Amino acid sequence: MDDIVNVKQLMEALQVSRKWVYEKMHHPDPSERLPHVKLGRTLRFRKRDVESWINAHSRNSEVVTHA
């Protein structure tokens, strides 16, 4: 099973606010949205999906390997 994190763990790993996470999850353009999984009332994020999203949306050439 992939490494899966919750909102708080993602916030800590990326050093961003809860507001930033939710804004990226609800971006008006579906192709720009932060990938997530909703399990009942809880949100989870697959680390590999978040890493891919960061790499695709990065403005520089650095590649993220750990989210």
C-alpha cells in the first residue's frame, strides 16, 4: 500500500497552511487540483500522487522526491 497522509501530515511535510491545502484541492480547473482521496468524511493524500502533482506544477527544474 502507498504511503498515505492526512491533511495535518501533508501540511507539516509541505510546510503550508490548511487553507493552502484546501484551496489547491478545490481549484476551479480540475487538472490543477491537488490529488486526494475522500474516505467517508476524512481526506487522505497518497505521497506519490502529491509528489507527481508538485513536480508537474513546479516553476523550477528541481524534482521533489519526498512529500
